[in-house]
Amino acid sequence: MNDQEKEDMFYRNEIYIYWYIKKINLKHMTDELYGAGLIGLVKAINTYKPEMPNKENTYFIKCIINSINRYLTLQNMPKRKRPKNIISLDEPVLGLNNGYFGDVIPDTRVNVESEAERNIIIEKIKNILNELSYKDKKIIIDYYGFNGEKKTEMEIAKELKVSKQNISFRKSRILKDIRKKLEGGKI
């Protein structure tokens, strides 16, 4: 086989590397998996003989899959238990001098103060909703799904037997009033 035939084989079969990487869905390791698949593809090109019983693409796919799976095994990732999105906190971040992911990832633990503020706001909104008329309360609860099911303005309008424009107008007026009460601290 001459160099041009090998190059043609390479470009014809390179797509199988991407196909298998997409199939196993390890987005955080795409470059490493591509490299492993490339090794399998090169081995397949160098060892393939047209008189082999397998079709060309079947042989190439097998070599690519074996190479990628071998790489994952060496990385202590069993085929059936591959993690989905692992990023090491000890990996350097581009653009930071000696900076690592662990240095730039925000702390997402629960902030007691913000959680308390959120609970206070929720209580205020509940009190405000209790002051509303039946129709106004129904509009807000159904539209935002506070009862577990969101509804469109059109669905609410049909239930209340009014126009969609009426629901839209009332909803914006109610939200404006709720906002004023929350900002003014009247509750």
C-alpha cells in the first residue's frame, strides 16, 4: 500500500473516532480519547490487508474501539462505570499563572443568610397572595405553577371566562403591586 492509499484510508475512517467518542459521552476527555482512537486508526492502517475477511470499516472500527477502551482501562475507568463529567480540581487553568480549577470554582455551599432572606421573601409573597382576590390569586398561582402545574394565559382565560388580554393586563398589574409591596416593606 502506498502513502496516498494510507492517507485516503485515514480520512475515510477518521469519522469513526468521533462517532465512538460521542457514543461513550465523556466530554471532559475528548482530546485524550481522540488521541487513543488515532493510535488505533494508525495501527489499523498499518496492519490492514485487503484480503482479510473483514470489511475495511469493520476492521477499523474494531481497532479504534479497542484502542480507546484500552486507554480508559489504563485510566482505571471500567467500561461500564465511566464517570460522566469529572474535572480534576488540580488541573491548571489556562490564563492563570499557577492557577487551578479549585482556585476559581465558587463555593456553592448553602449560605445561611441568603437562605433565610429567601424564606422571608417567600413568606411575604404568600401573605401578599392571601390578600388578593380569588381571580387575581388564581392567575398568579396558575401562571407560575405554584400548585405544581403551570398554565398559559390562554388556559387561565378559558377557565375564568375572560379574554387573554384581560389576563395579561391583570397579571402585570398584580406583579407590579407585589413588587411595590416587597420593596416598600408593607408586609
